[in-house]
Amino acid sequence: MGGCRGDLPPWGATRNKHLGHLDESVGLVTISIGGNDLDWANTIVQCVRAQFYGPDNRPRMPFPGLGETCNNIIKKVVDPKLGGVLSDLQAILQEIKMKSSNAQVIVVGYPVIMEPTDRAKDCVQSAGQFVPTGMRGDVRDATARINKELRAVAEREGARFVEPAPNFEGHQICGEGSEWFNGLHGDEAPFHPNKAGQRGYASAILPHLNAPLDDD
């Protein structure tokens, strides 16, 4: 259960379809919830654009990087939706327990999409535009906050929470290694995991299969 592509519908649109496959024969359920409902990828696109364009869509040149902070954009776009996502997660975990009471349930969090440290300096790379360090730090901090909230709900409902950030280390946009996310430009959904990123998610989940909950 769950999704990673930007063209997936909101959670409620597929919830009944997913739940219809649950019964007592199901042994494992993995969930990734919230990214599309929070409009997370599009929020990061807005953060990048704000470095170059004003509210009137006119370029800020020759003074890029002086636009609205990413932190302010996140507060306006993401924060008002977070409570609803957490309520949805709680409800779906409770339904899973009712329908598949013996299943191992894993809630997967979100990796940090951009290398947040000064090590990368101000970079361009596959994002296709200037990505200042401060903006990347805002993305890191918001990701940590979202994961903290998701973890709290998951653990309260008896599910395991997996945070994939360590597996993506060095492979973020502006990272030192090959990038595991789509950039701002191209045919794929921006700031979503590419094929290598999907493998990164799998490598984060595998060690937790059938492990005791108190191993976290």
C-alpha cells in the first residue's frame, strides 16, 4: 500500500481499493503516506522557483536567492495539511489491524531529497537551477519534522516505522554520489525517487522484515 509517483491520486481515492485486498491471510503491509497529500514535491518546486521569480513571475535577476524562504512556503502549503494526513494514517492503521490482525505493518518515512550541508555549497546539478544551502536546510528540517509525526502515529498504533534517510545518504540532489531523485526538469515527476531511489527504499525496509519491534 502506498505510492511514490506524483501522478498518484490522493490517499482517499485509493483507500477502499487497497483495503479490499486485506484479510487474515495477509502477512505484511507496507505504507508510504502523505507525500502527495501534503503536496511535498510541488512545495519543493515552489521553493526553487522562489529563488528566481517573484509573486508576479518576473525574474529576480541579477539578485537570485532573495525570494521568500522555503521555510515560509512549507508553513503555508504543507503545515495546514499535516494534521489530516496524520489522522488518515491513524485510521488506516486501525483498519489494517481489524482486517489483518496478524500482519506485520511497516510505515515508511521520507528521505531528505537534497543534500542539506555546506559540503555541497550552492549547487545546480540535476535540479536544473540554483539550490542554495539555506533552502536545502529548510527541506531537511521539514522532512525530519514530518517523519517525527508519522513515527509517533505508527508506533502508537503498533506499527514499525522505517526512516530511509540513512540509505539515501550521498545520493540526494546536490549529493556526492549518483542522484536517486528526479530533478526539476524532464519527463519524470520532479523530486520523486528514480529507479535507484526505489531500490534505496527497498534496502531500507528489508532489514526490518520480521524483526521485533523493540529492535528499533
